[in-house]
Amino acid sequence: MTALDHRAAPGRPLDQPGGVSAAGDGAGLEAAIAGHRRRMLRRAVLLAAFTLAMLVAGLADIVTGPSGLTLHDLFRAVLSPAEVERTTAVIVWTVRLPYAVMALLVGAVLGLSGVEMQTILDNPLASPFTLGLSSAAAVGASLAITFHLAPFGLPESWTVPALAFLFAFGSVLLLQAMARLAPAGRETLVLLGIALVFSCHALVALLQLIAPEDVLQQLVFWTLGSVTRATWEKIGVLAAILALVMPFSMSAAWSMTVLRLGEDRALSFGVDVRRLRYASLIRVSLISSIAVAFVGPIGFIGLVGPHIARMLVGEDQRFLLPTSAMVGALLLSLASVASKAIMPGIIVPVGIVTALVGVPAFVLLILRQRR
């Protein structure tokens, strides 16, 4: 619209066709501002609601279990551990709290990783598992478990997550190198990731075939994905990495929002798309590989969480990134509660629960894409 469009025709009222009145422009502008404020308020309310829901789910996760803890016991054990029985304090501080906090953190990491991958690859079915990160981590963990490897003099409790992280991060570097050799489009990267997934599955199957019987059970349990491996040391590492990565993700929110308009449009706005994708992949590989290294592969959270968040707040990455992380945290926390409630007295690996719930959600997503 040029300046001439804003002038009224001679002898014609300002609000009739042929001229745009200043009053009409002002009313339209005020309506647009009011609509923008309503959207911002709605998104802020959603973020507050998800924060509250995460807190409730975390409390439910802590009090759920065979020992019959109540909320009163929980608060006493947290606020005044010396005033409760030693057994209660041990259960809360060494079992229930680490499991619940780890579920929230891993869910947030998978949700954040999933939404970044879906944005930069423009693929609604992308997730950390699409590029084979979890599969590569499973190979590293299987090698450590099968051959009792101890690289760099690490203690035994850190050997499995260390090798899982090295293989997961190495898989991203390998994909980047292969993508540089081939014409590097987003489809190329996804196809290379799928090929890596099948290769890693074959290697894990081979290791399971040659593993001794006493090692095989441990090997299979790791690949099922479980938050019962949580310790405060691992929680501290994962929380620190997430706190380090999140500001970089938020700083790239505007560029990723523009990228959702199309690669050509993003280039016209001056966005370095290649650099944006590379930096995002580094962030995703770092946080998701550490999460997988600590709890094993947990599927579908990184796939379904971003879609739920996108339906609630739209494509504005300033809100989509934190909302997706919150949705992921909430989903995995609820899955952790379900893993303890499905079979009384037994904690089912949470990876099984997410797979059982995630498969129908995955089918719905595919059917939605076909419409």
C-alpha cells in the first residue's frame, strides 16, 4: 500500500470506497493490537497452566508406588527429612524424587528436540529418533554392557551412558559428513538417518546374539528405556545441559518462525538457513544424546509432544519451543505414573508405556497428514 492509497478522493467521504479513512485505519489497528494482546494472554495462560500441570503430574509420580506414600509423608520427607522414618526419607530422596525429576527433564529435552527437528527439517514426522540418535546410543550402550568396556577410566556406573553419548553424538557428526558429500537437502538428511537406524538395529541384534546369558537381560532392559536409572548426578548434568542449550534455542526462535514460511522466504529475510540447521542439529544432538544415554531410548515423546504444542500455540517459536518442552515433560511424567500403576508392585519400563500410547498417536498423525 502506498501513501496515495491513504488519501481520500476529492469530494468523497473518507470512509467510502476510493479512500481509506484515518478513523478506519485507527480502528483496524486497534482491533489488530487487541487481537494480538488476546493471543499473547492466551499463550501466557497456557504456559502457566502447563507449569501447574507439570507440578501436579510430578507430585503424582512421587506418591505413586508400592510403598503407599501420602502427600503429607512426601512434604514432611522433603521439608523435614529428620522428622520422618529413615525408610521414608530414603524412598523419597533416592527413589521417588530422582525418578520424577528425571522423567520431567527427559520429557522436556525430547519435546524441545522434536520441535526443533520438525521445524528445521520441515517434516512433521521428524524426531530425535528419525536421525538414528537413540539407535546409535543403543549400540554404544550395548558394546559397554556386552564387553564391560571402561573408557577413560570412568567408573562402571558412568560407562554405559558415556559410550551411549559418544555413539549418539558421533552419529550426528557422521550424518553431517555424509550430507556434505551428497546434495544436502532436508530429505537427504532424513533418509540417511533412516538408513542409520536400520544399521544400528542390526548391530544391536548381533550383540544380543553373542552376549552371554547373564548380560543379555541387562542389555535388553537398557534398550526398553527406563527412568529407574536416575541419580542426582545424572539429573544435575542433564539439567545443566538443558539450561545451557535453551537460551540458544530461544535466540533462534525468530529465524525458525520465518523458516516455517518456506526456505526461500527465510533467505529473503536474510536468514542463513544452512547455518541455522547446523546449529539446531548440534543443540538437538547434544541434549537428546545425553538424555538417551541416561535413560535409554524412549520413543514418541519427541514426535507427539510438538504436535500437541503446535495445536495450542501455533507456529510462533517463541511460545512453541517452551510449550513443546512442557508438553513433553508432562507426557513423560504421566507415562511414569502409568508405568507404576499398570502392574501393582512392578515398574514397567516407561519406554514400553510411551510406545503403547504413542503408536495410536503416530497413526493418527499419519492419517491427518494424508487429509
